Amino acid sequence: MSVIESVFAVGHDASRTGAPTTLRNLLRWARDERGVRTEIALLGRGPLVEDFRALGPVHVLPAALAGWRRAAAILGADGSGRRAERAEHLWLRRALAGAAEADVVLASSAASLWALAHLPSRSPPVVVHLHELDAILSALGGVDRLSPLVRRAELVLVPSPDVAELCARPVSAGGLDIAPGRIRRHPEPTATPRHGGRPVRRGGAAVVVGCGPVGWRKGTDLFVAVAHAVGPTVDGRPVRWRWIGGDSGDRTHPDVVDEIRLRGLADRLSLDGEVADGPERVAAGDLLVVCSREDPYPLVAVEAALAGTPVIGFRPGTTLLAEAGQDRRRVDDLDVARLADQVVEVLRDPRAGRRLAEPQARAALAATVPQVAPAIWADIERAASGDIGP
């Protein structure tokens, strides 16, 4: 039994992306292994809503209010914008009322931080799980706005050294000004894949996979550029490129489609969308290429490594490679030509892929829920007990 009997969680949505999936995995483990009760407020919808409902009561911000919030940013503080803001604040106060009865509040991402301002006056200790870097924090209002919300937390959980450094950096230098003693780094708790591992493919085209919502943050445009740099074949073997993931909503999807057409890649690069068998498609690839600009610990890299698919890519999205002792493989400065050279190297020599995949699989195993969740939960329990240092 956990010293925490109940947790109130706040998530920015229920998409299949990293932060909601991590929250679902951790809360499911806490229920199964520690008997913890859960109540959840979600600030957006998504396919994981029913997974969260299986864990406890769920409050989902109505789509109409979410739409009004976006409109309020355009309309400003007058008229309809002000009424929309009041309606949203009323919903938040009602949805978050249960936090007063919980042992700890867990905010699962920077995008959920704004809700913390509406917690009941008598609330338990707060734990924040941050996965974002500079550009996303800027888009969410900047560190001047976010730092006071994060600093109210007893504990800040982060997945990588990059995020830890951002948290500890002063606000004047673009950071969140969190005392280092309140920061703990853990891998994102990743569910063990349910599929049967990597299928055996003999001959045919090589398959290079990218993954995530199509957009700037995940670097879909960079994936297209790498595909163009590699060319149609490697040592006479055709190379096919598959991007798995839906639209990010950042309005760059049409630009990516145009770029594929203009570079003459339409016959060998596909945008597969959000598909139910995404993990199986990643496992079937010869290589996962991580092109993220602002995602320090993408879960898909761990899932690919667990399936035996080698992973390469840009910094900072390749924290897993550092944990596998392959830091020199991480490509700096979004250097497309260097990453393309690595793709060619791995596709040319299967042994190179195996040399990457084996240490990566060991590092990924350390990030699975059974391995990492107990350590994360121990830190959350210390925070709930007021036992985290300054």
C-alpha cells in the first residue's frame, strides 16, 4: 500500500502523445501496484479518455469552452473573450474541487500548468512532470508566466538533462528558476510493447520510419529533407520512408505535403496518419529516425528500441542514445547531411544496425513501467510527505 491513497491528476489532453501516455502508464501502475485511487481533469479530449475513465472519475473540458479559450486569445479581454474566460474558470473550479481531498496533485505537462491557478485554496502538495523545452514554453506564455506556477510544486519530474537544465536556469536566462533539489530525472515510463517484436523481412525495400504529429516540433519537414538527401536507393536497394502520426494542428501539414511533392518524393515517402498499428509499423522498420526539434524523450524511440529497431536522430530527441552509451551518434544542429550519412551507414551494413540496437534495447528496458515507475512513485511519495529538499 502506498503512503498516497489518492491522487488528483491534471492533463492537457488525452491524445496518444508522450505526456498523456506517460500519465496513463504511471497512474495505471499506481492503481495496480499501490492501490491508489485517481481523479483526473483533462483540458482536452483524445483517444485515451476511456483509458483514463478506467482509472477513476474523469472531468473533460467541454469542446465549446476549449474553442472559446482559443477565441478569447483573439478577442482579448473585452466582450465575448471575457465571458469565455469566466466560463472556463468556473468549469475549472468545479472540476478541480476534488483535489482538496487528494494526497497529491500531479500536473502532467507544461500545457496543463495554467489549471493549477484554479486549485482549491486548501490543496495537497503539487508534483509537476515537465517534458517540454524552450520553444514550447514560449508558445505557452513564456517562462515569466510559467515559472510561478512551477515553483509552487514540491517536486518537478523531468526525463532528460536538457529539461533539468532548463528548469534550474534563472528566469532572466530563459529558465524556470527551480531549486535543483526539487528536480528529479527519470525516464518516461513506457509500456512494454504488446506486439510480438520485430518481424523478419528478407529482401525488398528498406523502410525508414519517423513518428509523431506532423508538424514543426516533431520535425516532419526535416524527415523529408533527410529522405531527399539519402536518395532513392542505397547500394541499389530501394528506400521507402513512412511517417506515422496525425496532424499536430500547427498548420504546417500542407507545407509538408508540398515539400514532398516539390522534392519528388511522393512515390517513396508516405504520411500514414494516426494508425492503430503504429507500434507494429515502427517494429517492422529497418530504422527509426528521430527528427524532433523540441521533444527530449520521445516514447517512440523507447518503443522502437524495445522491438529491436535501431534508432538514430537529432539532439535533443535522442536521450535514449546517450543512455545507451551512444552519445557521439546524436546529431547536433539539425545537420541533415550528417543524419543522412548515418541512415546510409545503417542501411548499407545490417551489422551497424545491430550494434546500435542491442545497447539501445538494454537502455529502453530500464525505461519500462516495471523498472522506472517504482522510483518515480517513491519521489512523489516523498514530495507528498514534504520530504523533498530545497
